[in-house]
Amino acid sequence: EAGVVQSPRYKIIEKKQPVAFWCNPISGHNTLYWYRQNLGQGPELLIRYENEEAVDDSQLPKDRFSAERLKGVDSTLKIQPAELGDSAVYLCASSASRGSKTQYFGPGTRLLVL
Amino acid sequence: KQEVTQIPAALSVPEGENLVLNCSFTDSAIYNLQWFRQDPGKGLTSLLLIQSSQREQTSGRLNASLDKSSGRSTLYIAASQPGDSATYLCAVIGAGGGNKLTFGTGTQLKVEL
């Protein structure tokens, strides 16, 4: 069974440019999460989806960040415009809606803003 | 607001040594606690999950304990190997629901030959 897939794995952009990250969760997982991990820190939740609905986006900087999960499967996280402080690893995770709800993480997208 | 702290931040041990990683959390109202492993440039791999009603979980050479009332958990690694070198992260899910993981900053472990 395929795990959580993320692309791209690495992205280097100049500040003020837009950037987008893509995530495909494990098949059948209704819940999808986007986390941001700064260097030397643990991941912090940005947004959580239940199917296509964003049920927790309290930590998402809405002035420049947006996310969508239109068909309740894969998801895109966008930053526009990017700032130097956005350099981090962006992790996607998914879990089933019932049962143990264990979160399975993708490999992440490492973003460097110059 | 839940805060999770991990001590030490980094640890270097010789191969074969037993070791303990520590995790503390400020709000004891948790649903469960997980220990993750993160290798450089990789995502997180779940190692052990302890429900709030449990005291410990074991998997191979790993044993995790939970003392919810004191807000502490430990991860014990027996007979460490160079392949255990990684960053170990502790995370809790609050009892309020939402399945939101709150992570500590991690312990970077190096096991030397």
C-alpha cells in the first residue's frame, strides 16, 4: 500500500514568489493534515481537513497561506507571496476517520526562500 | 495551551548502551501520546502509541511509559545500535478531540560504533 505522497520534495524560490505543495493521502483516509516544521523544532499543525472541509485552520496564516482539498482526496497548500521566514519543511499526514486515527506522515517538502 | 518539552536536546552514546529519552507535557488531559522517529530529510515514523488509560507500550527494543498525572513519558531504547541514530519526537493529542498532535522539539540521538 502506498504511503502519503508529497511533491515536490525540495523547492527553492526567491521571496515574494508564490509556491504550492501537493499531497496525496493514503487511500481511504478521510482526514488530512498540513504541518510546518521549522529547523530544530517539532511540527506544528497548520490545517486539518475532514473530507473536503477545513475543520481546524486556526494556525494557518491566512494573509498569505491558502489550502484546498476540493474532492476530499488530494490537497494543495499555497503560499503567496513567500517570505524568508517561510523556509521550513511542510509535512502532510493522513488518518482514518475511525479507529485508532493514527497519523501517517509523508516525506515532506523542504522549502528554502532566498 | 499544551506545551511539550523533550530532554535532552541531543544525546550521543556508544553502541550497545541502554538509554532513556524524556518527554514532559503541561496539560495532563490527553487522549494519547506518541513517540515518532525522524531521519534526516524524511518524514515521521510512528514508533509507539500509548492511550491515556495505559501505562506503557513495548515494541522490540523500545519501551515507552506514560505517567499522565505527572505529565511525563519516557522512551527506553535497549542495546542501542548505529541504526537507531535519528531524531525522536514526542507528541500528545489533547482530550478535547480534533486529533491535533502537539509535538516536542525532539531529541537528536547519535549511536556511535
